[in-house]
Amino acid sequence: MYPWRRILLPTDFSTASEWVFDDAIRIAGSSGAELLILHIRLTRSSNPAQLRFPADPSLYDYAEKYELEKLRDRARRANASVATRLIVKQAPNAGAEICRTASAEGVDLIVIATHARHHVAHLLIGSTTMSVITNPPAPVLAIRYGTRKRQNMRRIVVPVHLRQEGHAALELAAAVAAREGGEVHLLTVCDESQRPAAEKMLDDLTDRLLRGVSTRRSIVRGTVVEREIVRYVEKSDADALFINAQSSMSPTKTDIIRQLGTPVMIVPAAKSSP
């Protein structure tokens, strides 16, 4: 639910996870949300009760307390009004535990880092991040390690296509833009023969979901969808790209997240009421 009420920030105390910490604080501060800082002690898949790196429990307790309190102090210095809560879990699969914790805590947003290995240009999406963004229980803001920081989400790009059925990403983008005084860029990549249908679709979406929201519509001719989306996001200097989540991450969406230096919001369909 937006505005955010509870934000989950998983951390393994790496430089990549610390990179997104200030973003999580800023977002929590702007919406009055509680920030949950989650650390997971990894265990063996064959024996979930056994730590993958055995050590005296007091050593884990000391190291975790030290690192987590550092983050809490950093949060206080950045924005003393942000409420923080520290959570330590034990599980063999970090991605699955992040999703379980998010569901159990009623989290509205997960902020997570993607990372580059050895500072090469090719972006690698770690297995933990990939498992979280594939079928998330809440929207996931994936931020690439080392990229330029954004101070808001006032310019949001939302790709849509003619065969699309759900529009959770567009609905969330509209809510964020309305609250922050931002602008939604509706983007469609298609060939010239599809332009009339694309224009009709954009008219319909603007009328149904974007009333009262500043909107810019673009139809781009092309066949390599991910390339055109990345090119448009970079050219428009967007603050974020919003895309729909799905039960299995498509190669197109994976390639977009790999290539893009702009934060990507992956939005699951709203759960229907029982």
C-alpha cells in the first residue's frame, strides 16, 4: 500500500547493501514509514539448523549487534524521525526468507541492491536478489550498486505493451507521481503497423489510470524491446523505471535490470481480498 508504512531493507553488511541504505532512509522519511533492517544467518540446506559458517553464537551476536547498531545510528543521523527495527533470521535460502519476512511483517516495499562484480561494466544480479524480484510479496526497489543517487521519484517511466493485461506498475507510478508532483512517462515499443493500436491503448490508460497526473506518452519504433527501454530511460534522465512482476522473470526484464543504472521498481499484482 502506498504511501509506504513499512519498508524492509535486507543487509549482509556488504558495500552493495550499504549503498542502498540512504535511499531506504530517504524513502521512509518522506512517507513516515518504519524501516525494518533484516539480516539473515545462512544455514545449510541439508540441515537448516546448522549454520553454514559455524561459530560460537556469541560471536554472531556481537558482530550483528555491532553492524546493525551502526546502521541504526546512521539512520538517526540521516533522519531522526525514522523509526527502525532490527530483525535477525536464520535460514538456508536468503531470498525465500526475505519474502517470508516481508509477508509476515506486512511490508509495503523492499529495497534491495543489485551489484557489479569486480567493477566490470556487466551487471550481475545475485541469486538472492533474483529470487526476491521474480515473485515478490510487495513492490521491490532494486538499485544498482555504484550508480548516481536520485533524490526523488518525480520522473517515472512505465513501459506498456499491447498484450499486457495487468497494470499494477502503472497504478503505483500514478500514485507516487501524484503525491510527489511528478510525471509518468508511458512508453510503448512496437513496429509501425501497431502504432494505431498503441495510440488507442495509451489513450485508454491515460483516461482510466492517470487522470490528474502529469503524463508524457511515447511510442518508439523498434524490435529489441530492452534496448529501446534502456535508451529511453537514460535519454529522459528518469528517476525510476516501474515494471510489473511476474511468476518467472522474463529474459527481457532481466536484461533491462542488468543494463540499467536507474532504480527499477518491480511491482506485483495487487492481492484480491478474501
